[in-house]
Amino acid sequence: MLPTDGIVAFLALFVLFVALGFLGGRWRKGDLSDLHEWALAGRRLGTGLVWFLVGADLYTAYTFVAIPSGVFAKGAIYFYAVPYVSLTFGFAIIFMPMLWKVAHEKGYITGADFAKGTFNSRTLAMLIAVVGIVAELPYIALQIVGMQAILTVMLQGVGDVTTVSEISLVIAFIVLAAFTYTSGLRGATLTAILKDILIFASIVAVILVVAFGSGLGAGFTAKPAYSTLASTLQNGYWSLFLVSALALYLYPHAINGVLSGQDAEKVRKSTALLPFYGVGLALLAMFGVMIYANSAATNLVKSLGGSGVLVVPSLIQSVLPSWATGIAFLGIFIGGLVPAAIMAISQANLLTRNIIKEFRPNMSPAAETKIAKWASVGFKFLALAFVFVVNSTYAVQLQLFGGILIVQTMPAMFGGLLTKRLNKNGLIVGLVVSEVVGVYLMEAANNFTTWSTTFYATPGLGAFFIGATTLTINLVIVLAWSLVMRPKPSM
Amino acid sequence: MKSKDAVAAVLIIIPFIVYFAIPTYNMVNPMWGGVPFFWWYQTVWLALSAVLFFFAAVLMGRKS
């Protein structure tokens, strides 16, 4: 177990975190029974706060669990996260201010609202809402896997670690559900700032200790095969970073973050600066290599079962003093909790506005908000249940599969911002076909057994990310359909 | 206004070209503090793309 000063630091900061979460409700107070107040913080977040909030979506368990564990197991291919983080903001500064403007003018709160308004299709909007909700679930589950990894390393040696860490997780989730329910997005924003500061400080601390100790390059000396990308994986590399870059801003939680901004130009500028945030992600990814030069950390990972999800916490515990480890662990722990809250809020919005409201159009705004609040609680515990049933290595693949699902909404979303000429039936067929093909290719690539890869051996391209193949199919259907069904020019 | 948008477009496209040109950075040397070129070059480009995107954002935001 982590020595007492580490546990004390962890618990003290957790109390501060909870206090901030509840205080958020009073901050820049609005009427929290109104959905756009609860879910978008009244659209009053300035450049700095949007930076932290959207940055919080980025610095998730994806960054400190999925990517380092991928690098640890497979090497350079998982560094795709770096070009992905740069390029996603290139797309975002073009499309997101456009979305913000339309949303502000027409009162949209979700991406599905936009699809419904632009293409005048309830079917398309509901499909997009369902895809959004489903794609978020494995993302939330991954956050919980990250929190579990922290607890496993922190509490190792305490009798029955599994039971103790599961009980701790349930407690953390009850607290989280309580403050999300009362404070909405405001609570998440304040806690995001605390989390970002703690994680940044921890990364810098570990890098300094490693740099002045064995040196940053020692891991590459110990594992020379990880120095570069195998030439057979180049198509896999770019297909993975391109599709991931397109997918990020299609996730409901990212759209939610953008729409909470004060105006389109503030959103654009804060988004443009976000690649800076990615430098921390790149360093964390390198932890997956650095660990090979640190025998204490590799032994710790091995003794706890050898799972790559333990790489970052094990390395931190091996190089930092125990009090600093406690602080870093809390940063990573709430680094899973905060995005989980933001994601559950965005799922709740979709369920309430774009699914339930379609069947109960006369619902009052207060009833709508109440359902959304309870739905956000429900989604969190659904994801928690999911993690207790599914094993952690599997969760990383499921998150990538979530990306394959969500990117299929790109033609309707980004396409709809660029042109009014896309045919709604073409969009519906393209979306449904590409999702079905995506599931089939996932199964086929893994020989219909447990999912361990998202690459499909594509003729002429080698290992190719499934999301790129299915997005291509989707785009071909949408464009061909829209050309054939093009309205006759009226005189 | 048109020329501003064109400049902004070029600024945004540069990081795409850099990252898609995988053979130009998929190598071990020159190393930096023992870290292979593949790893540090792409990390440095994160900071550079933030700067380029920021100038692009400022240009796009200006009223003509």
C-alpha cells in the first residue's frame, strides 16, 4: 500500500475536489432547472474556461491508460495519438465556430438537434442520438478502468484489492453523481481546472526525475524495436490518426463543451491553442517506453498481473516520493471522474431532447431537465456495471470501437455545416450501412473471438484502421445518393 | 477578406502535410537526449501546430 502521507494527500485533495464540484452550482449562478443552464453552464464560459473544459475531455483515461498501455505493448504505432491531437484541432477551428453560430441562432443543445434542424429529419436525428449515446459508453468505461488502475497500485497488498477498489469506486461514483446532479456542467468545469493542474505537475515531476536519473532515452535503449514505426504499419498509422482526429469533435461531450462557450471566436481561439495540451499526452505516451528502463516499475506491473493499464501509476510510484505519488494519483483519478461526468451529461441531453422528447413533445422545460439529471446518474452507473463485467484490456479496444461508430456521423455533421445539398435519406442509409459493416469488420478482424485489434488486413493497404474503411463507404453512399437524387433546378 | 482566409487555410494545412509525410520522420536519428527522432519531432510539432492554428484563428476571426 502507498505510505500514509500519500494516502492523506490523496484523500485531502479528493475532499477539495468534491467541494469544488458542489460549489460550481453557485458559481455564476443561473436557474439550474433550465437545461441549457445545467448542461451548458448558461453558455457563459470564456476562452480560458472552455480551454480547460475541452482540455478536460482530452486529458482522460484515454491519455494516461489507453495510449501508454498501447505503447507499452505495441510500440510506435500508438504514438498516432500525437498527430491525432494536433490535427483534430485543425478540423475543429474550421467546423466548431460554424456549429456554435448555428446552434446559438437556433437554440440547439446537441449535435442531433443540428441534424434535425438542418436536414428536417427526425429519423436521422434520433439515429445520431443513439450512436452518440452508445459511442460514449465505452469511453466512460475506459475512464473507470483508469481509476481502477490507480486504486489497484495504490492499495496493493491490502487484503482483497479487488473488493476494496470496487467499493472505493462505487463511493467515488455516488459522490460524482451527486454533484453532477446538483451543479451540472459548472461543477465539472471547476473540477477540470484542479485536475489539469495536478496532472500537468505530475507529468513534469516524473519527466524531471527520469531525465536526471536514467535519462529519457534509456527506455529506447532497453527496447530499441520501439524507436520507429514498422514500414508495414504506416497505412495503419495515418488511417488511425486521421479518423481519430475527425471523430473527437463528433463525440457528444466535445460538442457540449464547444456549445458552452461564450462566442464563436472565443471558441476558435481557445481550440487553436489546445495542441499545447497534447505535449503532456506525448510525454505520457513515452512513459510506455521509459518504463522498460525502470526495473522497479516493470516488476510492479508484473506482480500486479502485467496489464499495460498499470504502466503510468507504476512508473509514478517508482520514481516519486510517496506524498507526491498521492497527489499525482488523485490527479489521474479525478482525470477519469471529470470526463465521465461531462460524458454522462452529454448522453443525458441526447436521451432527453432527441429521443424522449420526440415521443413526449409537450414536456415542460423543468421536466426535461429533471429527466436529464436522472439520466446522467443512470448512465454513470451503467458504465460502472459495464467495467465490473468486462475486463480492462478489452475496454481499450471498445473505446477505439466507439470511435469507429461515432465517426460515421461526420457526413451529417461536418457535411451539413458545409452544404445544404446532402440528401437526408442518403445520410441515413450511409450511417446505417457503415455501422453494420463496422461491426462486421471488427468481428472479422478478430476472427469472431475477443476483440484485440481494430485493424483489418485491407487488400492493397495492409493493416488499415476499420474506421477509415467504413467512413469511406459511408461518404461514397452519401455523395452518390445526393448526386442522383439532386433536386431538379427550378426555373 | 478572401486573401486572409487563404492564408488561414495554408496555416491549417501545414501540420497535416507534416504529419502525413511519415517517411520524413520515421527514423531514429537525429536523437534528442537519447529520444529517437520519430518521437521528439512529432511532439515538437504539437507546439508548432498550436502556434499556426492560433494565427489562423485570429485571421479567420477578423471582420473584413
